[in-house]
Amino acid sequence: EAGVTQFPSHSVIEKGQTVTLRCDPISGHDNLYWYRRVMGKEIKFLLHFVKESKQDESGMPNNRFLAERTGGTYSTLKVQPAELEDSGVYFCASSQMGFSYNEQFFGPGTRLTVL
Amino acid sequence: GENVEQHPSTLSVQEGDSAVIKCTYSDSASNYFPWYKQELGKRPQLIIDIRSNVGEKKDQRIAVTLNKTAKHFSLHITETQPEDSAVYFCAARETGGGADGLTFGKGTHLIIQP
């Protein structure tokens, strides 16, 4: 079974440009999460989808970030316009519904560098 | 919201020795505490977790202990091996509260010296 996949693995953009990150969760996983790790700091929660609905977006830093999960399958995270402080590794994770302690499976991450 | 502190940031031990990584959390409502291991260039992977109704859990060479009163939990690795070298993250979460995101510590870089 394929794990969580993310695309691209790396992205280098200039300040002010737009970048869209994609996450494909494990098939059948209704829960999808986005996290971000800025250099040397903790992995920080951004938001949580249950199927296509945003369950919790309390971690989204500001309105330059837009996450979608149309159809409840893959998800995209768009940053527009990108700022220097957006640099970091963006992780996606997914888990099954129905059990509170279900393991969150992580993707390999997208390393975003904003110059 | 929840805040998780993790220490040390770097830990170097001789192969075969034990390693201990400690975390504290702030929200007494947190009831689920997973540990993730991230090897260089790879994704974070769950290695062990503990729920608040249990004080200790063991899986081969790794164990986790939880002290709810003091709000701290620790990861213990015995008989360390070179493949244990990685960054380890502790995390906390309140299940059933509607907010399912994990709150992570800053990570511990574990180095196993041959």
C-alpha cells in the first residue's frame, strides 16, 4: 500500500510568487492534516480536514495560506504571495476515521525555500 | 493551547548505552502522546505512543513513561544501535475534543557514537 505522497519534494521561489503544494493521503483515510516545520523549530499544526470539510484551521498563520480538499481525496496548500518566513518543510499526514487514537501517517514533506 | 517542551535538543551516546528524551506538556486535557522518529531525508514515523490511562508502555528496546500529575513523559531507548540515530519528536493531543492536530516538541537529534 502506498503511503502519503507529497509533491513537489522541493520548491524554490521568490518572495511575492505563488506556490501550490499537493498531498495525496493514504487511500481511505478521511482525516488529512497539514503541518509545517520552520528551521530548528517544532513541527507545527496548520489545519485538519475531515473528508472535504475543514475541521480545524486554527494553525493557519494568515490569509496568504489557502488549503483545499475538493472531493475529499487529495489536498492542496497554496501560499500567495509567499514571504521569506514561509520557508520550511511542509508535511501532510493522514489517518483513518472512527477511532480517536488512530496513527497519523506522515508524508515525506515539501521543502519550500522563499528567496 | 497546548505547549510541549522537549529536552535535550541534541543527545550523543555510545553504542550500546541507553538514551532518554524528556517532554513536558501544559494542557491537562491532553490524553494521547505519540513519539515520532525522523531519519535523515525520510518522513516522520510513529515508533511508540501512550494514552493517559497507562503509565508505561514498552516495545522491545523502546519504552515510554507518562506522569500525568507532573505532566511529563519520556522516551527510553536501551542498547542503542547505529540505526537509532535520528531526530525524535514527542507530541501531545487531546482526543475527542474536536481539535485533532498534534502539538510537537522541537525534536531531539540523537547521535549514536560507534
